[in-house]
Amino acid sequence: RTIIKQALLDWMNRVQPAGEYVDALSPDTQASQRPRIFFAPAIILRKRTDQMLLRAFAEIVSRIRRTGEIPPAVASLVSVENNQLAAANGGHRQPDDIYFPLPANDEQVEILHKIRGQRGVVVQGPPGTGKSHTIANLIAHYLAEGKRVLVTSHTARALKVLRKMLPQEIASLCVVALGDDERALSALESSVNGITSRHHYWEPAKNEVEIQRLTDKLVQSKMHENAILAEFQRIRTAETEPVNPGIGNYSGTLSNIAARLQREKEQYGWLKDAISNTANPVLNNEMLQGYLKDLRQLLPSQEVVLKLNLIDPEKLLSPVDFFDCKTAEETAQSRLENVKVDLRRLGKESKRELYMKIPQEQRQAVIALLDQLLDTLNALDYHSYPWVRKAAQEVMDGRQSVWEILLRKSLQHLKTIKQSIDRVTEVKITGIGGKDLRVVKEHALNLLAHLSNAGSLRFGIFLPRQVKDALYLTKDVFVNGVPCDDKPQLETLVEYIDVADQFERLSGIWSIYTETPNKAPLDLQLAEYKHYLDPLKRVLELHQTSIALKAMLAATPELNEREAERLEQLRELHTILGIVDLEEAHKTARAPFEELQRLLGQKIMENNTHPILKELLTHVENRDENRYESTLQTLKNVWQLRNRLENRNNITHELEKHAPLLVEMLMENPHNSIWDSRLENFEEARNWALMMNWMNAQQVSEAEKQLKKDLES
């Protein structure tokens, strides 16, 4: 306004020195004796003629007739054409570097981009809107790119104003032609001298270094500008693109998340602590509800239990295990007392002490073999078959071959007998008593052969001698009361004699060891011999067991295989080893109680021990399962109380680190019912608070201000 006032005063003084300048926005409508100029704006309406327009049209027509071409400016008005310029680099995008020495806004930068791609650009605007300012920037930019710029104007005044806007470093390089008067020639001379001086004093090496320095500085500035613009873009994008901060189930655009946080403020905004992202996530709804319950139920007087030494009940015997161990101990004790009588009777205390040195696994292996051996011996029928004892002893002594042969032959004879016994059991043969059965069988076979050859037993004087010698069978021998004079009777007689012969052979091999049933009927003899086989097989089974036992005894330094040669020695060895094994079992049964007593005893020796441990120790020593069970349950209750107290204190400590205000409010009145609903949703409230902190960190107003400041610098 000051500049305008001075200009108006200068103009008025030149036109009419007696004039008056009025510095007011509202003009005076009254007439005056002398001219007056007002600062108030005014609109002047006047009729314009068409002379200027007609003159312009005439010049266009004249040029077309003279050159035969339509000027590009005119062609753009009367035809549809592509106003885009082909890029000098073959269509590639030109660099984005802009060399504006004067401040520029987005619209002024956009003018440069349009000039790059179009034949012409029209920029309109009222005075004072920065048109000359923009032209000065464009001149400097194109000069920096090594181009030449022609600036024209209808008036010299506009060019003068423009020249004043150019930076001093550039103004001296501009050739200005403002007219043909003396002042214009002086300006032209000044421009030429400036260019000549620059060229004369140009130092290539020095300026190359300076150019490189400025180029590097420009690159760094450009990189800094790009980083700032990228940060601007990130800030703008963050407001519109969906995000997922990983807090609870919050996701979406920042505006949507902010709206949700506002809706949930009344429900979750009670958590006033600024919880950080490093807060312990273990603090969940269930834990906090249990914490509230403990705050309400646990009394300060109960905290004394935290100072007393206790033992974890899980390390002690359960009531069921206590009862089982007690039963096992009593059983082992009872059995041990019973067998110790046998030990005193045997007078083998020294051997017991020796056998206790045998490793348990090896000792039990010997006992297992003795059990197997003695079980077999005990199962043998010594009373019915006296030969069994002899057989058993001989087999254990290694003289089993005779008894193996006896078993094999007995099985062979019985196999033959079984093939015919059913057919001859009920047959009654008479007339062969006192005769050699083998001779009788031979005569019967001779008669069978004669009859089979269609021979006849008549006319005895004409019969072969072997037949004559056998004729007594037809007169003296009867099969079931029928004379033995035809083939069926003879065949039955032969089969009967075969069975009787097998029984006779059996009697021959068994008569050495026992009285044989050769006088009994055939079926009874068969049954008796079968009864012999079972104990004989059992006796022979002793052989392998005896060998294994002897090998085990030989491998055990504390044992002597000669001490187990007789049955009585085996029983004695079995008894002593059994006593040692029972003592080990008794020791094993006592072990849980001894370990329990050790644990309790060690804990009782410490300071500030809970008296309940002494009670437990007494019940263990007395093996009182009922009192032990009740006292153990009391210990479990105390232990549970202690755990609840420790858990409550741990949660309090954790909350004090991350949510001290919450702890303070809880401690003031934990019985307030509002805490029930709040802590049911603690995780949700915690996530809400975390999300609020996250959103606050996304506030960009101050950051944007700083970025703009950096960009301007």
C-alpha cells in the first residue's frame, strides 16, 4: 500500500501539482475545485472498438498469403491438433530437477511441467499474482539446463520489472533489448560487458571443482527432499490404508480404529496406566479374577505362613501309597519271621551272611532255578512209585541215559500195543497156559498159511509136518470158547499173542525198578505202564534244570555246587537264599518310609519349621495311616494357602511395574463389585490402553510441521 501511495503521488504531481491525494478506501462523491486521487478501488467501463481485432485478423491473412502457411498459434485456434511435444530423449521422462532460485508454489511448478510437454502454455492472472515471479524462475531454470530463453513484451516496463526479479548471478548474463534510446543501448552494453568479463575470467579447473561441489550438494539436498516427501507420503497413507498393529483384534484404517476406541472408552477406559508394549502378557482375565478373589479372601494374618518352612506335599507318600507300603512291609516282616525259625533250626547264620553278598539279580536267578527244580521234585509221586527218587537223584547226578532209554523203549512198545489193544482186550484165550507164546504164534501162523493156500486139516497123515505139529491148536486152544481151527480164530490168536508179547517185553525192562502188573488184564496193564511215563518224563526234565543250576552255582563265588548235590542240600540252599531275599524285600518295603522320614527330618532341622511336619513324622514312625492321611490333607491346605499368597504377591509385583494406578485402586477397596466386571475384561481393557498409546504415537501434526520446515530449508 505504501508503494501504491507513492506511485499515485508521483503521477498526480506530474499531471497537476495542485491536485490532492486522499488515502481512503471510500471515495468522496461531492465535486471539488481541484483534482483528487483516492486510494479506493474503482471499476471503469468504456466502450471498446473492433479496430484492434480487425487489425489482428488482417495481419493473419496477410501472413498466410505471403508464406503459404498457417501460423501455429492460429492453427491451434481453428483446428484439433496434438499439442504435446515429442520428448527430446526419445519419449523418456525428463528429470525432475527444478532450478528455481525464487520460492515457488505448486501451481508455479506445474507451469514448468506443462511447458516441458506442450507447444504453448497460457498463464493468466490479475496483477500481483506472481506471473513475473514465475517467469524469472523459468528463465533461471532453463539457463541452468544450458538453454537460451527469449522473453518479449508489449512494453519495456514489464521487461524492466522482470530483470529486477532475476538473481544478481543471472541478471548480468541476460542480454536486454528494451528500445533504441540511449538508456537501452547502455543496458545492452552492460550485459555484453558482463558476459565478456565472465568469459575472460573463467577458470575451468577451479570452476569444475565448484561445479562438482554444488552438484554433490544438490544431490544430497535432493535425497533429503525425497526422504521428506516419502515421509509425507507415509503419513498421508497411514490415515487411509488399513493397518494391523497386532494389538488384540484392532485393525482397519486409523479413523475406524479411532472411532472404535472412542466407543469403547466408557467400557475400557478405566485402566489409567500407560501400559507399554513390553507389559507381561501372562496377566489375563482368568488370572486377574483369581487375584481379585485372593485379595478379598486372604487375610494379612495368614501371611505368617509365608515365613514358615514347609515341604511340598507332592514329594510325600500319598495315603494310598502309604497304605500299600505299610502292607508290603508287614507282609515281608511276617514272612521273614516265619523263615527265620528255619534258619535257626538249620544253624546256618554264617551262610546267610555270606549269601547276602550275592548280587540281588544273580541271587534271584538261582532261586528261580531252585524253585523250578524243587517244584518238579515235589510233584513226583514217591509213595506210589519208589523208583522215582532213585531216578531223580541219578538224573541230577548226570546219569540220565539209562532212564532216557527206558522212556524210549516204553514209548515204542506202547505204540505197538495201542494199534491192537482195542481188538484183543475182550478176547479170552484158553489152552496156552504154560506154553511159550512165541512157539504158539509160529504154529498159528503155519496153520494160517496152510488154510490160506486152500489146504485142509483132514487126512492128518498126508499133512505137512509143520501143520501136523500145530494141530494141537485146533483141539486144545479156544478163542472165546471156540476151537481155534479156522482163519478168523487163528488171526485173533496171533494178534493176542503179539500184544501179550509187547507187555512181556515191557515187564522185562521195568521189572528191574519196580513190580510189574503182568498178571493183570491187558487194558489194566496198559493203564499202569502209561502211569509210569508221566513221572519218568518229569524226572528227565530235571536234567536241563540241574545243568543250568550247576552252571549258575559255579559262576557265583559265594556258592558251592557240591553243596547242592543232594535233595536235602537243595532244600537247605533254597531256604537260606529265600531268607536273604525276604530280608531284601523287607528292606525294599521299608525304603519309602525311611526316605519319608529323612525328608521330614531334614526339614524339621531347619529354622521356622511348621509344626505340622513334626506331626507327620510321628505318624510315619508309628505307621498310622489314618492320622497320616488327615495330617497330610492339612499340610496340603496350608501349602495351597501359601501358593495363593505367593501368587497374589507375585501378581501385585507384576502389576506395580506395569499398572501401578490399577494396584492402588484395587488395594483401596477390592470388595467393590465394579471390579468383578472390570477384571472379567482386563485383557480387553489392557489392549484398549495399548491401542490408545499406539494411536497417540501415530499423531503426525508436529511431525508434519517439522517435515515442512526441513523441506523449506
